[in-house]
Amino acid sequence: MSPDRLEQLSVMGLPVHRSQNYVGWLLSNLRQGMGAHIVTLNAEMSMQADRNPDLRKIIQSADLVIPDGSGIVLYFRLQGKRIQRCPGIELAAELLQQAQAGESVFFYGGAPGVADSAMQVWQQRLPNLAIAGVQHGYLTAQQQPALRQRLKTLQPKLIFVGLGVPRQEFWIAQHRHLCSRAIWVGVGGSFDIWSGTKARAPAWFCNNHLEWLYRLYQEPWRWRRMLSLPHFAWRAFTYNRP
Ligand code: UDP
């Protein structure tokens, strides 16, 4: 059975899906035995995809691309297309909250100990959460086959990969066949936030499209990465226009 189609918008040749209920769509597919790769798109990732055709292809073939960043949402709004921002960390949290018995969860990524703490936090909040396993994100090439084997054996249903962009997208694209009926999400730094290693921007910043400003204040060495925002604005509006 094929999944219900989602309405698809486009920015710089990349898809962005519009829905009022991404989690409902994902869980309904999961419960019909269909896996999915979810990409959480923001301006920085769009710019990376513009330079990297392999990343671009992965985003184009993802089952669900959600508007994670304010830049993406503002781009569509300026074109008169309303779309609600959906931060990846919130989508991932909601998936955990709605997971049923038997829908087990695997966290992969982050510095040693971080994903473990994140999982403990979730276990305390959701005592019935079925935990398949946890793996930090700094494995050597020699250690990778053991992780592959674990995933193959465990067959978790929710697999969150927090290796940063684009490493996590490439990793998911290469490995999703191991658990073809799972939901695979690239979650960036979500384990850092759930574990309390890093703080998320206060709601006021998020609601006013200023999460990037808070991140800049927290991690000033990222200033160069922030330049992708004005680059994105320019590129998105001139894309396909002579
Ligand atoms: N990370 C990892 N393995 C690596 C490189 C990074 O597990 O080889 C983790 C890092 O510890 C952090 C996460 O990737 O928890 C996301 O990093 P960042 O905040 O840079 O993510 P982005 O903003 O690029 O999504």
C-alpha cells in the first residue's frame, strides 16, 4: 500500500511537505508497515544541498521534508503560501510520546554519554517507552559493522540519528535498508538538548524567527555558518529566475 500523498511545496528545487499533522501521517504509515526517511530542512541545509548534489538527491528522495527553519517558512510566506514551522526536535519528541508498545526506539549520535542521558530523560518521562538501544556518534570505521548488526537484529521502529548535517543524512540513506519499516529521522543536536548538554533558545526567540540569533550568542564560533541565512534568502528568490 502506498502512503497518502502529502502536499508538496518547493524551495530551490528541494521539496517541503505541508501538513497539519506530520506525526499522524508518519505513524499511520508506520502502522501499515511502511518506513520513512525524514529530513528537517532549514536555510543552512538548503545551501549545503545547493553545493552538494549527493545531499540534494537524498533530500529530494526523502519521504517527508519538514520546514524546520524560520528561513524556509518566511520564504513561503513571502510568496503567499502559509506553512507552519515544525522544528525537528519537536517532531521527534512527539513521535516518542505517541509511540505504542512494541514501537521501539534507537538513538545514534552525539558525544559519548549524551544520547544515553537523553534516553534516560525520556525513560523517566515515558516509563512505557520501548528502548531498543543507544549508540554514541563517534564510532570508528571498524566499529560500524557491529552497529549495523545491532540495528538489523533489533529492528527498532523509530531511529533518531544525530550526527549533524549532512553526515546524518548520508548515514541514513546508506543504512535505512537495514530497517526498512522504521521511521528514520536526522535529529542534529537534539540529544544535546534533551540531555541538558546544550540549551534550546527560549520560546520568544523561536516564535519571532530569531532562534539563529540565540545560537549565535551561545556558539559565536558558528558565525560563518549563519551567513548561509542571507545567502539562502538571495538564492531562494533568484532560483529559476534569469
Ligand atoms: N556528532 C556526532 N558524530 C560526529 C560529529 C558530530 O555524533 O562525527 C554530533 C555532535 O556531537 C552533535 C550533533 O552531531 O551532538 C549535531 O551537531 P551540530 O549541533 O553541529 O548539528 P547541526 O547543527 O549540524 O545539525
